[in-house]
Amino acid sequence: MKIRVEADGTVEIDVNGGDAQAAVKLIRQLQREVAPAARKDRPAELTPRQWEVFAILAEHPDGVHYGMVEEKLGLTAAAANSRCQYLAQLGYAVRVRSGVYKAVC
């Protein structure tokens, strides 16, 4: 098995003639231990729509009301609140108080 790590953090694993199960084990371990660090910059697991909301929350370190998300993205209040709540469920945001969320960076 050959493992190559690029400067941008991309990992390439070549299992040509190697143990595929060991490669899968390694990938799962990397996902558990290394992937959370990606949250600080741009969460890889988020969809583009989730990323838009996360970016707005990240601009306000003390938290921002979902009304700001609504205004900036042209969403309904319910949609903006729902997206903030979902980011909180995923662990990328926390609810500070009623309607106010901040990004977990």
C-alpha cells in the first residue's frame, strides 16, 4: 500500500496489490481523527447551501439571529431557522439563545 499526502491535504491511497481492508480501516480512522479539523476552514461535509449559512454564522463570532441569514440569502424565516438548527444538529453551530446561532469553528 502506498500513501501520498498532497500540500492541500488531499490523501491518495494506492492499494494496488495491497490489503484493501487495511486501506478502508485507515480511511475510517482518518475520517474520525483528521476530518473534524477541516471544520475550522470550510467543512467538507456540508452542502453548498449549508456552507452559505455556516459562512454567515462564522462572520459573527458572538452569534447572529437567523433573521440575518433570512435577509442575506433571501429565505423565509422558517427556512433560515431550520438551516441554522440543522447546522447545530450536525455540530457546526450552537444555539446561543432563542433564534441566535454561532458557528463552531
